[in-house]
Amino acid sequence: MTEPEQDLFKRVGYYDFRAYTQLTSGGLSQGFVLARHHMLVGMVQTVFRAGKPCATSSEALSLALEKLSHLAAIVTQEPLPLGTGEQSI
């Protein structure tokens, strides 16, 4: 993994977060964060939009990195609640 790529990726416990951008149909750049929650039975993926579309990819990526940091902080603040039938080992 290259150095800039490491900045776009963060692992927190059983979660992986990756920031990225995509072009919109209007030619603007939109930032996103892909969140993967690794569990014993598989993996759950969720995509979060980061702000509004921007004129430049660097602006959109900056918003995505802010969103990535925010999501990573949420996961570290307190343990996630366990569902029915789950237990901590």
C-alpha cells in the first residue's frame, strides 16, 4: 500500500473505512466513505455520502476524509451494542 493510499484507509476494531470520490452525472466530484463491519458470519458494507458534490476531486476527497475520521471516532467512543443472541468473548 502506498503512503497516500494509507491515508484513505483506516481500521478500527472490526471496522474498515475507505475514503474515495466519484464523478457525478453533472461532472462534479462526490466524496464517499465505504464502511465494512467484519463479523463471524460475514461482512456488512455501508456507503456514506460525504458532503455535497464539489467542483474538484481534492475538495470532495477532503470531505470524505473528514467523514472517515468522524465515523472512526464514533466507533471508538463506546462499545457497539450487542444484538439478540450475541455475546462478547
